[in-house]
Amino acid sequence: MYTDILIIGAGVTGCAVARVLSRYEAGITVIDRGADVAEGASKANSGIVHAGFDAHPGTLKAKLNVEGAKMYPALCEELGVPYSQPGALVLGFSEEDRQTLKTLVRQGEENGVPGVRLIERDEVLAMEPNTNPEVVCALYAPTSGLTSPYEMTFALADHAAVNGAKFRLNEEVEGVTKGQDGLWHVTTDKDEHTCKILVNCAGVGAATIHNMMSSDLLHIIDRRGQYYLLDRMQTLPFRMTMFQCPTKMGKGVLVSPTVHGNLLLGPSAEDIEDELDTSTTAEGLKFVLDKCRLTWPKATTRGTITNFSGIRAHEEKGDFVIGAVGGQENAYETVGIESPGLSAAPAIGEMVGELIAREQGLVKKGQIVPPIARKKPFHAMTTEERAEAVAENPLYGNLVCRCEVVTEAEIREAIRRPVGATTIDGVKRRTRAGMGRCQGGFCSPRVAEIISEELHIPMTEVTKCGGTSRLLVGTIHDAMKEGC
Amino acid sequence: MNSKCVDILVIGAGPAGLAAAIAAKEDGIDNLLVLEREHNPGGILRQCIHNGFGLHRFKEELTGPEYAQRDIDRAREMGIEIQTDTTVLSVDGKTHTVTCVSSAHGVEIITAKAIILAMGCRERPRGALGTPGTRCAGIYSAGTAQKFVNLEGYMPGKRVVILGSGDIGLIMARRMTLQGAKVLACVELMPFSSGLNRNIVQCLNDYDIPLYLSHTVIDIKGRERLTGVTVAKVDANRQPIPGSEIEFDCDTLLLSVGLIPENELSEGAGVKLSPLTSGAEVDDVLQTNLPGIFACGNVLHVHDLVDHVSNESFRAGHAAAAYVRGQLSGGDTLDVRDGDGVRGTVPQRIRKGVSEEVDLMFRPSGVFRNATCIVTCGGREIARKKAPIFTPGEMAVVKLKPEIVAGLDDTVTVTIERS
């Protein structure tokens, strides 16, 4: 199958690049091995839009983080993605930490981050009274924000799709070669593709893809981060994102509200062998809780909704690798997109997309289709708005997820979107059905039924997250016939 | 937006809501409405197709649907209106205004003189346990699996490990076995089961399903669908003992690790909850801290037997009717406290000067053999009950006779005295 531009990887970076390129006259296909977009690091990270003081001045991480963070408020508004800007503190507990924080403040100033300053203990405790009183000082970053990383990815993908980008999911790239015809030949487990322009945004798999094209090898370290996600509560212990001083392994363990009002504890940082091993471990979770106690002495996992882990693609030289693939024509890449990758993603999309457009002489479309307007979620509507919504579409009257107050109308809409949900997890991430305290105990049978109806597949084909993750092994009659 | 007024609004048409509505109607309350979020009334009993319900109340062994149907039929005969497919979104505890939604009627605002909370309970999910591992398909709470099998006709898996020995888990061990699945083990963290003894015998022992007490699941494996779990023995502090690991090859893990009263609406209304029961704190007629708001059934505290749910809910229904008529005496109350060996006694207070029978219901805090439950009032013994065994898996009930209740003048304490 031929496409002008083939993007490998439908994470937040690949989708951001696809969206920018979809402004131009070119056929775009995005391939991902996951059953959904945002199946890698984009679904499992802290969801922080970092202010931009962490990265060393002069690095791509610094530049793109600051640029990306500036784009977030307007982009989220345009795409209907949740965003808030509660600010962040980086806590210092010693004079040594103070020196580190001073360096971070200087970096922040140099990187062009607005309003970063060092504050003393009293001000920290006045801002966040549940902070460990042993805190000495903190870096205060008022522009630190929160978003929903997977919802951002869905929205970018949907916007690219309404402008013509095709998404091929459940498809894994196995080989990349340059043909005699000058085209890239990409072999997957399902098909053969040819394309003029190849863009590698493959997350933890990006080095593997890079090394298929280039002799200048890259090496990605798969760095797993484990988290606790706690239920939404009446009053969260912290309003802001609470960091500790960064270490070699990353930004350290944070305690932060999520943009949806849950509380997130994590991540750990462990280098692992298997880039797909997103399991959690007793040691990793214990590490997270122990570390959190430094920030929050009363830290508790009471009210835990789930624990999860995500894998950051750490390129061993430490910076993002972005641009044309060295020594190759018509090949571009974004490799080593770990934190602050989510924050930087919109800027990476612009940088890579516009680079490709310029170098390849792409022609801008006469008309770009605006994003599909997103309806306010039912749970966030006023009583009057709810009444109107049900009057307009009675399916808003059928509540499916009682914990997160999600209606049948919203679940069907999530499946019908341009890059719609096809799995239980896909519905969960788009609508929050099953994201609450009962963990889908009540709603998952109904969600499965709706997926089965919308996609015209039998109930026994409905999966949690694609592949063999079927919910059901057969009807009770099958089970009796076959035996077990 | 529609709005209407009723005398009594019952939230939930499971066994609790139905019994409360029937009692209120018997007392002559005609302007009565029951709201139910599911398409059919009956609550969780609809999926409990095994028998053993109704032994106390009907002196018969009924299945869950049969038990529910008796109340549904009775409610229909009495002309009680049950509005199904309707979800309550919020309850205002001060104005007694309830906002609900349905596709048939849109958003409705209902004001009630009295409200009876009968929303039932939900299962504790995996997240609450913090079990590490993967987040693959094949992990269900026992009740979700029960719904798939009994109401939808689907098998969630073929090789099953059950974590927790709650009653639903035990019932599902038998149900999955009868349906052709292989149940490999039932694993319980505590040194005793949290289920009814009769269920251990009839659902595990009769099918040679091993029960691993003082064990838990410490790892969950499988990238897409579950492929196995690791079980380990735990020490006295419930920490896994290294070297005691047992690997199970399974495609399904069912969780039966406790039930939690579903009190989100109550909390929103300002109802004071007990940290021990996770249900409302109530007086002897099941009235919460908010006048005219009553709670009964599993939303108040988790019961083992539906017969007890019904009896408790009749009481709530009668009391709500009396409240509507202005005939419910209020005034001072005496606290009921948990003594040694006792957890979460309901009711938490008794009105002073009433002379009606009161059932004190609680969970023993451990397994006590040949023990005696003693109830005292200001140090004076007012009731006692001996039992060959008290266990957390079986709710204990001690009755206070009307003449005893009439004479109460101080804090009531419930204690289990071990021999």
C-alpha cells in the first residue's frame, strides 16, 4: 500500500506530527502496534505540562518544553482537552538541595520560563500546608500545568484524521528498507507499505526503527515508572504539583493532583529489559510510597483506584533526537521522547511537521477542517445543561458509569469519533467510564455491550486492550459443550 | 425540567428499597415513589440464581430472583410506583430535593417529605488491594463475573483463581465449576473465611476446591489476557513469606474481597457516615443525622442475609411513614458503642424513652469460640447471647426487648466476652 508520508507511532508525538502535516496536501498514514492511539508512554505518565526549568539550557528538551508549554492552553481550548495551571513546587530539604534549586531557578530564567523563583519554608507551608514541615525552601513555578495525556493524543489524532490522516492500529513494523524506486518499504505483521517520506515517532521502539535506517546507532534505555492513582476526594492534600529535587534518573517522585481531580503518586525509575513490560512490582510501589512521605508525611494509598506503570524512552545521550535521519533522505525522527515529552509534543509536532513541509515542498491545503467541537462531559454539566442534553439526545438519560457519571450517549460518541474507541480501555480513557472507584465492576458489562453493538462484533470479541485481551471466553453453552 | 413532590422517595428497588416501600405503603403512605437505576427492580438478587434466600422470612429456600419477585409482586399489588432506568444524580439533605435522570423523563427534580436511602453496596476492586502485576483482561470482581454468567450468559474464563472468600466469591466458585470451568483455588488473606460457613461447605468442599487461608495473590501475570497468578502465604502481619510462593496457571482471577456500602449520594447529602461500617450513622429507627432521611439494607451496613435486609428495611419504611405523619418521636438519644471484640454496631444510637424492640447488629472483630456477647447500659448488663462461634464472616444480632429499651438511661456497650 502506498502513502506519501508514513508515521510510525501513534503516541502524542506521532499524532502531533500527523496533525501538523495534515494541513498539507499529502497522503498520511499513521501506524501503531497498539490497539489504540496513546498505547505507550502517552497513556501512562504524570500528565504534567512542565514549566521548563529542568532541562539544561541549549538542549532540545529545554527549547521544546518551553515552547510546547506555551502552546498548551490555547491548544487544549481548541481541541477540547482538559488543562489547568495550578503551578508546581520543587521541595528542598537541605542546603545542598538549595544549591540545586538555585541552579534550577537560573536554568528556568535562561530557558525563558516565566515567574520561577525560590521561596522559603514559611511561604511553602502557607501555599501547601500538608507539605513536610522539614522543608527548607522550594522552587515555585507558577506556570506548571496539568493535562490528560491520552485525551490530548486522542484529540490530536482525531484532528489529523478529519483532515485526511489514516490510522492503522494493531499493526507492528517489522522492517524498513530503501527500495530501488527511492521509496521506503515498510514491512509490518499485516502488510507491505511503501512511502515517500518516513517519520519515526515510535517511542520505546524508536531506536529499533532508527537502527533499521541508519548506521549511526541510537540506544534507548527503557525506564519504567510506577504510579499510584487515588480516587477523587473532597479536598486534595495539595493544590499544586509537588516535586522533589531531581536526580540523575529523572524528576523524582511527585505528588500531584491530576487534571481530573484524582491524586497521583509516582513515578519510580527503573531501567528494564523489556520495552513492553508495564507491570508493577511490590518493590516499585513501596519505593513510590516511601519517597512520597518526604513530600507528604501523611501519604496514604487509601482510596487507590489503581497502580500502573509507564515506560519512558531514555536515549542514552540524554536529549531528544529530532529532525532528519542522518545520512538518509526523506526520513525524519523523534527519538528519546521522555519527560518533558508530553509538554514538548505540540512544539515537536510543529518543528518536525514544518521541517518536513519545507524540505519536501508540501503545499498547504486551501481549507483545514477545524477540530470536531467537543461536548462538555455530562458529569461537568449543570442541571440545566443536563436537562437540555437529555432533551436533545435521550441517551444522555442512560447513566452507564455511576462512579464517574458517564452516559450512554458519551460512550457511543467515543466509539464513533474519527479515531474512535474499539476497546474497554479505549472507552475508559475517552469517557472515564470505569475510571472510578468501582473500577468498571458495574459498567464494564454494559460498555462491552455498547462496543459490541457499535462495532458489530460479538460480545466474545470485545477486548480490554486489543489482541487476546478478550473479556469473555464464550457463552455458557460453549463452555458446557467444550468442557475446560 | 419536570419537578414533583412526594411523601416518601425510596432510592433503590433492591430488597431493601422494596421492603421499605411496602412498609410505608402498609402504613397508608400513598404518594410514594421508588427510583431504580436498572431496567428491572430486584437489585443484585436478580443475578443470585442460587438458592438459600428467605429461610428466616419465608421459611423456604428461594433463589434470589424468587425472593425478589415476592416483594416486586407485593409492591405491584399495592400499587407502589417503581420508576426504573432512572439514576439519582444528587440528594440535597437540607431541602430533601433529589435530582435524577432517565431517558424517558429527562432530568427530574423530586422533593420528598422523607427519603429512604437503599442504594446497596459495591465490591472492593483490585486497586484497593494494591496487588502488583499487569493490568490484563481476565480480572473481575466476583459480582461482575456473576452478572456475565447469570444474566448475560457468558463465561468470563475457564481456569479460575478466586482471591478472597467472601460469599459471592464462594458462590461463583461453585457456579463456574458447574458451568464447566476449573476453579483452582480460593485464596484468603485472613486466617479465617469472610464468607458464611454453609457456603464454604457447599461451594468449595463439595467440589474439592482448595481454600488457602492466610494466603494472598502477590503477582498478576499476562500482557493481554491473564496467564497466571503467584500466591504466597502471609505472616501474622499479612506480609508475604518469601519461599512460600505457589504459581497458578489461570486465565481468570475473581476478586471477592469485601463489599462497600455505596454512599456517594448520602455523602453528597451531608449524611454522617461511620468509618467502621462505611454506612450512615443511624438511630433505632434507622434515621440518619439528617431528619427525615433514613438508610437501610447494604447501603447502611453490609449484611450476609437478605432476610435481615428486608426486616431492617421494613423498620425504616414504617419509621419514614411515621415521620411523614409527624408521629416519629425524636429528642435525646443514647450512644451505642462497640466494646471489646465488636465492630460497627448498628444502630449507633437509640432514642431515649421509646419502648420498641431494637436489633443490635455487628461484626465480631475476630473468630471467638464459645463466647458470650454481653450488652451493658451504664455498666449494668441488659442482654446476653451465647454462641458456639462468633466470626467476622457472620453478622451477629442481639435483640433488646421493648421493656429493656424503655429503661435505657446511659450509653449502651456491646462486648464479646471470650471464655
